Amino acid sequence: MSTRLWNTVDRRFLASDIDGAIRYLEKHLHNESTGRFKGLIGAQITNKPSVILSGINRFIQACDQSFAIKAVYLEMNGFDINYDRWYFDFFGYKTYRDQDDLDWLSDWQSEDWRTVTLTGLESIQSDFRWYHEQNIWQDKKYEKTYEIAILLVMTKFVALIQSALRAGNLIKPIPVLATSHDFDIIGRFEP
């Protein structure tokens, strides 16, 4: 694992520079010698931001009927090993806590909510299938490319959430956090 790569992306997220993180990762992916995962360069998740925003607002409204929701967390599934379907889950919280300690995200108060399937990166899903089903992970020459690709997919998901939040207004001005399963780099969007 390249600590420098992860730390650079994390710093960009903390500075709310999601687009800069994408450019940084795409540049590094472009410089890799393998052709795999390069379909990520310039690609994006194609779900309509306005539809995502509507879904977030419906979730907030439903939660508010049971408790006073104070934060929303959106988590993309473990996409690298679950390449058949990429989606994200919704989680609602009664409180918004310390941003440095994210353990509180595992204790949500919302009921189960319908997941949203992510579209537009299906060719990349097949690259992840190839990587795992052909045991390519055993070949160290693909290790850095794979690492860049997983960071880039997560970052493109966070960029989708950012676009959704810019597409209109939340029904209730509360923080929205977004990342992928098992990532400690997190997009934070506060009103």
C-alpha cells in the first residue's frame, strides 16, 4: 500500500477538493504501464445527481418521522470484491459526532433503506472481476494500478454525492458524509 497516495487523497478530501483528488489519481493511473482499469480515466458514475438528491431527501424525511435526524452517511458497497453490482446504502444518525473518530458511523439509528445501484462504470467492474477471478492480485506488477483504481472508484462515488448536493437543496440542512465500505477517507459535506 502506498501511504503517500492515500494521504494525498485524504488531504484533498479534507480540503473539499474532490475534483483535485480525481485529477491526481487519474494522472497516476495514466502513468501506469498496464491497460487494465484505465477506463476509469475521464469516466464517471452516470446516475443523475438530481435523482440522487431526491433519494437523500426522501430518506431524511422518512427518518425525521421516527427521530430528529442530524446526519446522513452514504456508503458504497465493497465494490472491489463485489463487482457484480455496485450500489450505496443510506444511514441516518440522531447526532453528528467528532470527525476524527469515525467509529460512531457503525451505530446508526435509521431503518433499512433501499439501496441505489450505481451505473456507468460497468467496464471497470469487469476489470475488478478479472483481477480477482484470475488471481491477478498475486502478480505484484498490478498492485499499484489496483490501489489507484480502488481509490479512484471511491472518489468518483464521493464526487457523485457532491454533485447531487449541488443539484438543489436538502430538505433539512444536515451534514452528509460519503465513502466506500472499509475506507477511512471520507467526503464530508456540511451545510
